[in-house]
Amino acid sequence: MTTLDPADATEAPDRSPFVSWAAVVAVMLGIFSLVTAEILPIGLLISIGTDFAVSDGKAGLMMTMPGLLAAVSAPVVTLATARADRRLMLCAFILLLTLADFVTAAAQDYGTVLLARVLVGVSIGGFWSIGAGLAGRLVPAESAGRATAVVFSAVPLGSVLGVPLGTLIGDVAGWRTAFLVMGIFTGAVLALLLVVLPPLPPVRATRPDVLTALLRGTGTRFALALTFLVVLAHFGAYTYVAPFLEQVTRVSAGTVTVLLFVYGAAGLVGNFAGGSAVARYPRAAFAVAASMIATATLLLPVLGQWRAGAVVLLVVWGAAYGAVPVCSQTWFARASPGTPEAASVLFTASFQATISVGALAGGLVVDRSSPSSVMVLGGIAAVLVVLGIGAHRARRISWPGTER
């Protein structure tokens, strides 16, 4: 969840409550489309790799490319579009995402798929950097908090609904059909944005000097380090969870889809639980989430050989990761309370860059070793997060309101 910039929480236009909330839902669906498009290849990794005769590690580049481009485009877009109407920019990036989905569905070679993933990355970085703080401008001030919660519910919903449904479609009708359906859905979201979003002229621009000043802060640098390690741990391992389940747990592709549903449902619970806990106990919430990821990934190579063990550990893992984005975003926001938009840009850039690095590193390991090795290394990275938070508390480093 992002912290609203007071400058962005301006009075909503004089429109009916229905239209105002339709605009909030439209932005939420845009983020849902972005999240689903980014991580959908996780569930389709094996079938896409088989189609193009590439290894699991090379297929993991489908996760590396969007993360890398999103990390670059988040600050670039924020700075370059400071004077552009936010409505037009949001629609432009959803249009780009729609194009990327259709290009992927029609791709005749793996290089074209990776090119489409570049477009996905640009869309993610651009939409997030602009749309993260808009909820408070779409509804009256007293409803801004609820509107923001609705917008960011799209993140866990992408794991709960988007990826498992896309994987199910891929299992039944082929992975190309999954991306075709995704493109049609995203096109419908674009139409909704065009209809219900009001003109949204920029209120406050983020300048380069604001970003560089943030990077000089100890709190921001520590938040960057934590985000890097925990996202590296998660995506380095989770990108290759389908090969693990098929090769180690020895379940069918259909069962993998069911297990992804289970993981996603646990993530939704973890998102709301983490959001509730992190406001009062930021260190403890983050440490518990990292500890749960470490436990799940380190034990999967042993207990994941049995279906029951894999299910239990995926539930633990899903609940833990569901809390990670809100914990990380909260640490960034509290490290820089005066510049929430800039903090959101740094959060998005660091998160997406590490998704890219994690998927790439996991791919190198899985091609040279095994999916079990990837799980162990992910667990070690998560343990480092817990140790880092412990050291942070021992040094009594805190921000206003984060004494616990």
C-alpha cells in the first residue's frame, strides 16, 4: 500500500459516487492486468519453454526482461511526463500492455516473446509510477484510504486469480490462448479507463534532486537493501516453482495449477494481515514474513517431495510473500515521509529490478543444478533479511513512529 501525497489528495471532481468509484476500480483493474501479465509466465514456463525448445533457465528471461525495464522506466517516466495528463498516460501504458499480450500470443520465435516482455516492463514502470497515488484524486477526501486499499488489492489478486486462471487456460487451450485472453481483458480495461477516468493534470512533479536526496538517506538505503534481499529470495525461487513441483513433487500440470491457486489464496490473506501488522510493528512484520519465506524454501527440497508437505509449505510461502510488498513500501514511505511519490518511485524501481535479477540468478542455478538448489539459495537470502532486521533493531535505527 502506498502513502498518499497530500498534494495528490485534492478534491475529487463533482461526479456521481458511482462514476468516481468506477474510476477507482478501473485503475485497480489496470494494476491487476500489469501484475498478471508480469508473473503469468511462471505458470506457463514449462509449456512455453517446450514450444521454443529453450531451457527452464532461459525461459526465466520472460521474468527478467519486464523487471529490468520496469525498474528503468519507473523513474524515467515519472520525470519525463511531469506535465502530462495522468489519464492519457495511464491509457497509453495499458494500450502498450494490450499490444504486448497480443504480440506474445502470435510470436513465432522466442526472441519475439522477449521483445513483447520489454513492452510489458515499460508498461509496468510507467503505470505504477503514475497510478500509485491517484486514488485520492478520484473520490472525496474521506474515502481516499478505502479507495487506495481497493487499488492495491490488485496486487494479491494477480496471484490469487490472474496467474492460476491464466495457467488453467494455458493447460486447457494452450499458452498462446492464455495471452490472447489476457490481451482481450486488458483491452477492455483500456476502454473502461477511457470512459470513467476524469482529466488528471499533474499536481506535483518529482525532480531528479528529490530522488538523489532520498538515496543519500540511511533509512532509504536500508529499505533498498531489505527489498533487494527479500525479492531476490522470493523470485529467484518462485519463478521456478512449476519445474520444482513437476520434477520433485512429481505432480501433473493440472495439479500445479491447483497449487498455484492455493499459494495465491494464502497470499491474499498475507497481504491484509501484513498491512494490518506493519503499521504498528514494521520490523516484526517484515522479519516474520522473511522468516516464513526462509522456512518454506529451505524445507521444500526435503518435505516438498510429498504432496502434503508441498501444499503446507506453499501456503506458508504464499502468506509470507503476500505481506512483503506492503512491508517494503511502508519502510520506504517512513524513511522519506516528506516525499511519498519519490519513495514510491524508488520502491517500484528497486522491486522490479530485483525481480529481474532474481529470475536471472535462479535461471542460472536451475540450468546448472536443480530446482531444489534454487529453493535453498532463496532460503539463504531470506535468512539474511532476518539477520539484517535484527541488526537494524540492535543499532536502534528508527524513523518517526517506528520504535518497535
